[in-house]
Amino acid sequence: MEAFLTPEFWLAVGQIVMIDILLGGDNAVVIALACRNLPPELRRKGILWGTAGAIVLRVILIFFAMSLLALPYLKLVGAALLLWIGVKLLVPDDEGHGNIQASDKLLAAIKTIIVADFVMSVDNVIGIAGAAQGVGHEGHQMSLVIFGLLVSVPIIVWGSTFVLKIMDRFPLIITLGAMLLGWIAGTLAIGDPALKAYAFDTTVNRYAAGVAGALLVLGLGTLLSRKKS
């Protein structure tokens, strides 16, 4: 019970909520597009069942992600992916969701939602698993993951329009979120089992790695964004 009152736990909770807000909006748009041709009386069912299937699939993905992050060098790989995801958030994306196929059949729409969410949830899964790793109490990491998933459900189902409007109005939120992913990447990398022999995983080094990751994402993202524009 005491672990739930520590600053580390609630910091990780805040990180997971931020990740869900930043990376869950696209999933919500995909769900809306997949169900747009369903009859009105079936749209709610399509959204609910499609989201339920996607969440179950995400639980399985995160379970494997948490297990794999215990292996040497995989935290370094996960950190590299998070850095790439953070940089990508800051670079304008020319791709849309026009390739999402809508269907007038309930099962086909549910299948589209689950498959699309699987493809798009890799960043969300890695981000949540990485944030949970920062707690340090293995017994509470899965509870954090479950919390993150519970938070993601209303964001994915109901929050897309609100989230997208807020991000359009306050672009700084995206920048801060991208830097947060860089921070998580830095703290994740420093805790890789392969580096254990070098005693890098100290509080000071963890904060330094987090700051370095955040600044790296900001620098690369800004540079690539200027080149693209």
C-alpha cells in the first residue's frame, strides 16, 4: 500500500495518462472511420466491441512487452523506438487515415478496428511499459499498466475530437509530450540489464539520461520539422 503513495508511482501515473492522451487520438479517429458506414443502430456496438477487442489485444501486447524488457539490450531497443516516436510527433505527418476501409457489416468493422489498433498501438504499448518500468516496484508495474489501459478506453472511444482540438489550439502540449517520451526513453535505457555491471542505474544518472533523452527528441524533432517545411 505504501508504494501507491510514493512520488514515483504517481509520476508514472501522470506519464501514462499523458501517453494515452497523445497517442490515443489517432486510434479514436480510426474507430470512427471504420464504423462510419454502419447503420446508426449498429455504430455503438461496433465501437464498443471493436474497442473491447483492441484493449484485450493490447493487454497481451503489454504483457509481452513487460516480460521482454527484462531481457538484456531490449530496453535499449525500446528506448530507441520511444525516441523515434517522440521525434515523429514533432515532425508534420503528410499521411492521413484515408486507407481505413469502412464497412456496413458489424463484424467487418470490428475486425478493421482490431487490426488497425494492433498496428497503431505499438507506440502506446512501448510508452506505457516504459513508464511502468520507472516505478521500480515490480509488483505494482502491472497495476500501472492496467490503470493506463483503463484510462485509454474513454480517450479512445469518446475523446478523439476533444483531444485533437486541444492539440490544435495548444501545440506546446505535443512538444511536451514528445519530450516526455524522450525522458522515458532515457530512463528506460539506463536501466537495461546489459548495463548493470557498469552501475549506471543511479538516481543522478537516471535523471541525467531522462533530460538527455528529452533534449535529443526536441533537437532532432525541431531540426527535421524545419527541413520538412
